[in-house]
Amino acid sequence: MFDTILSGDYPKSKVLNTVLLAIFFGLALGPFLFDGAVAFSTITNICIFIVLVASYDILLGYTHIVSLAHTMFYGIGAYAVAIAMNSMGPSWGSMFVGVIGGVLVAAVIALLVGLLSLRVKALFFALVTLAVAVGFGILISKFYAITGGEQGLGFRPPRELGPGFKLFEERWYGFNALGWLWNLVTDPGNLGENTKQAVFDVRMSGRIVLYYVIFLTTVGLFLLMLRMMNSPFGRVLKAVRENEFRAEALGYRTVMFRTINVVIAGAIAALAGAMAAMSDPWVTPDSYLSLGVMVNILLMCVIGGMGTLYGAMVGATIFILAETYLKDFMEVAYDLTAGFFNALPEWLSWLSFIHELISPDRWYFWMGLLFVLSVYFFPAGVVGQFRAKELESQIADSEEGASRTEPA
Amino acid sequence: MDSNHPVLETEGLTIQFGGHVAVDHVSCQFHSGTLTSIVGPNGAGKTTYFNLISGQLPPSEGSIRLFGRDITDLPAPARTHLGMGRAFQLTNLFPALSVAENVRLAVASKAGIGYSLLGRADRRVDIYEKAVHYLEQVGLARRQQWPAAALPHGDQRKLEVAILMALEPDIFMFDEPTAGMSVDEVPVILDLIQSIKQDKNKTVLLVEHKMDVVRSLSDRIIVLHNGELVADGEPAEVIASPVVQEAYLGMAPGGQENETTPA
């Protein structure tokens, strides 16, 4: 059963299994584990970016296609939903029209980009996609009558997915497990009070419905991608990545494989964009089409580990958590250490630069450092590194077995 | 197929790189059940001739016919599906993929399942078993989990041969299959080529430097020199001919393990 769901492609490491299960259950029970609006939008974003980064990994990791137009497909999905909902009203029908329209438009554009430019070398393909993406961004800004230009385009989601809708009248309860554990460690004497505090109310509104629609779509799309990458097709993609010339000689039309791959990745990125638009119904060029988003996708893909798909889960989670909470974390650390640094004697006062380094204003510096370190210690990405270790031990085993049976 | 009709035919096949004519109007026919060796000094155009036939290079002039059909404009993958199989001189593998996967890709190509998007590759036990079958033939089955890049050179050459066998082509094109192999590894490969030759429906083209190998395997030898076809015929006859003595053997230094000494 598990074998079929995961297409026989296991994470292949105990540490990874634990991390991935933690991410999965964290997201599955998210609204009942983490209290507050920030936490809610964080878990939603993690879901969306898992899909987006995984669809990018199909290109970059499995086939070594460097595309800089992935945000364009993401944006197409988002704008299609926004435009459809805006012009046809906040109904489920217009939402589906938007989603399907966005996927189709993305697929067609991906097909054109693929057919026109996948014959050229990797670097040129990257430049062509960059040009197309920038061009698309300009179009979106200029056609403000339809797209809202730089201002962006807002819309109302279907009532059942909005905050006004009540799935159940009565409130449900969540349990802030992390806060409870924290208090258990820092203040173990107060167990009863802490437990009471950790319980919070969950309003079963349309936001919860929307979250679970997004979560289940994420699970479905992720498993679909896992299956496709473990299909005969996926194996050919790896072959094209490793040695395109030889793949041709084996009888595989590599341009076709790469083009199909670009179309699939584009269509799934559009779905991610549609989910993102539904979760935050205000679509702007800045949040969907900017180069900054593209760089973030690239970073998540590389940090998690290219060519594994599970890397997208790890990368998206680490990145978004860091992006959201690093600043808060530093603020706490800054305040906690303020007393120590203020009490330093005159001749040591130059040490206060250390205090300034952990000032919350410097959070981007630490984020950068985090990435440099992660690439240094995990050159194959987090998932890639754990897998490589596992593979090494497997080979060592198989050789031992071979030498036992074959004394020569 | 009528054995009088050639399986493969090149007519006036020519390729020019700038001013240099690497293959110069080579017209030649190949029949099934025959092993033809292509010999000639380094730079004679043997590998380039192979590249033209299997579609890695487009010719400047001339045509190629396979089973009577003009394939001059067909890309390499299409030629493979028509039954042409090619092994490469410089080892040309999927380095990061496992040994088994290297061969499995060839079996899967032959089976035509490459575009299957939703099936599971690892559930196709038939494909995998066939791959292992060919790995066993070259003696690599016990290293099937290794990444291809981790194999010693001789084993990489064997893997190259296993990939070609797994394509189950009608025309086998071997480009120096034993180059760089240690002496005790060579017989395995030669026996395999010998066994392919037994099948009357198969055609084998072999580029080889070692004259004892050429002599023992060939039904026919053609000689290329400066891109031109200079001799064609029975092995004994060709090796004895003055043009070969001068053009090929005269130029071949002792570097080929002294095996180039004519009988």
C-alpha cells in the first residue's frame, strides 16, 4: 500500500523519514497544532511551495533544465484564477474555469517555449526563459485593465472558502504542542496551568476548508510527481540528464522528453499559483512574477536536494520557516542578551558589535549565512546527502556479498 | 530479407569539416550474417564513418539505406528503432546511474515504454530481468548496483557492450570494443561477438586495431585510408594486398601490442 502510494521511492534514511513524517503531520494537523494567523499562513505557504519547488525539481534536478520562467507559470495560475473570479463572480464554477484555464495556458506556453528553445544549449535555454519571463511580467504590468497592473488584482473567493462561512457551528480545539513543550522545559512545576494555556480555539470557518483543499491537493500533486519520476518516463529523464548523446543513441528522442517535462512542470506550477491565489486573494506581479520569487524557488530546491522531490519538502519547509520566524527569533535573542552587552566594562565595549549582529535588522545576513553553510555541508542538498550515505553502504554490502560467493 | 539485398548500404558517403574531407565518397554494402571489419590507421575516418551511419553526424554528401529505405535524413533515435545499434569507442555511459539502469534503459527503449508516465519502472520485472540477463553475459551482474562511473575501465567497456546487446539490434556496430581491456578480459567480448555472428539475421560492423582479432572474427575486411575506401574483400586477401601493407600496416607502429604484424 505505502509502496504503491510512494511509487517505491522511499526517503531511504531514518533521519529523513523522521523529518519528512514530522513535516507531513505538521501540515496535516497544522491548524490544530499551531495557533495564530501567522502560523496559519505559514503552513499554507509551505504546502504551496512544496508543490512549486517540486515542480521545479522535475526540471532542474531530474533533467538539469535550468529554467528562469518558473515564476511565470506560477503567475499564470494565480492570474487566471484572479481574472476568472473577478469577471465571473465568486463561485466554484469560476474558480474551476480559472484553474483549468490557467493550467491550459501554462501548458501551451510551456510547449512553445520547449519546442522553440530546448534544442539550444542549457545556458541559452536559461536566457530564453528569462527573456520570456521578463516579457510576461511587462505584459502583466501594462495590461492593467485586465490584470490590475502593478497594483495587482483582488477578488472574493467562493463563500465556502472564505472566513464568513461556518463549516460547523461549534468551535473545535487545537493544542499548541510546541508551546506546551517549551513551558514544560522552562517551567515544569506548572504543568496543569500550562496544559490549559496550550489549548486554543479553532473556528471551523471556510479558511479551514480552504487549507485542507490546498493540503490535499499538495499531497496529491506530490505523489503524482513522485510517480511520474519513478515511471519509465522519469528514468529516461535521468538518462537525458546524465548523457543526452547516449540517450539519443539508445533511441530516445530527447527533445520530446525534455519538452513534455517542461509542459508538466509548467502545468503543475500553474496549479501551485492557483492555490496561492486562493489562499491570499490579492495577486500582484511582485509576489508572483518577481525575480526574487524565482531565486527563492531555486534556493529551496538546492537546499533540500535536487532530483529527489523529497528535497522540495525539506527545502520549502526550512526556507519558509526561516523567512517567517528567523526575525522573531533574533528579536528574542537580541533582547535576552541586551543586559549582558550593556554590562560589559569599557575596555570590552567593542564586543557590542556581536550584539549588533544579532539585531533583528540583520536577519537577512543570517539567512544568507544559513544558505552558504547548508550548501557547504550539504552540497547535494539535505536529502541528497543522506541518500548518498545510504547508497554507499549498500554498495559496500553488495560487494561483500559478492566476494563471499565468489572467492576469486 | 533476401540475402542478396544488402541490409545496409552507403553510397558516396562524404563528410567535410571545413576543408578537411574526413570520409570521402565511401560506397559500401553490408549483408546480414556477415561480420565486416573496418580497419585503417588512426584518423582514417573509421569512427566518423560509423557516426554517419548511426546518425550522430549529418553527411555533406551521399546517402545511407537501411533495409532498402533511405535513412540519410533520419535522426539517430529513429535509426535505433529501425534496428541499428551502436557501441562507442570512448566509453559513453550514464555515469551516475547504476550499472543495471544503464542496461535497463536500452531494454526499455527496445520495448518502447519510454513515454509511459504513470507506470512504475521498478514494477516492470521483465525489463529488469532482461537487463540482468545481458549483464550476466558480459560478467557484470554482481556489480549491477554500482554507479557506472565507479567501474574499472575494462568493466565500463563490458557495460558498453551489454548496452548494445540489450538493444537487440539487427546491425551491431562495435567501435574498438576491446580497447583498454586487460588481456584476460578480451576473450569474453570476442566470444560474444562470435555468438552474435552465428545468427544469420544479424549484421556486425567492427572497427578494430588488433589484427589478430580482426583476422579471427571477420568474414570481410574493408580498409579506409584518409577517408577513402582503399580495399575490400576476404580477410586473407585484404591483409596481403600491397595497398594495405603500405597504407595501414606500414603506418601502424608497434603501439598495438605488436599484434599488427601481418601473417
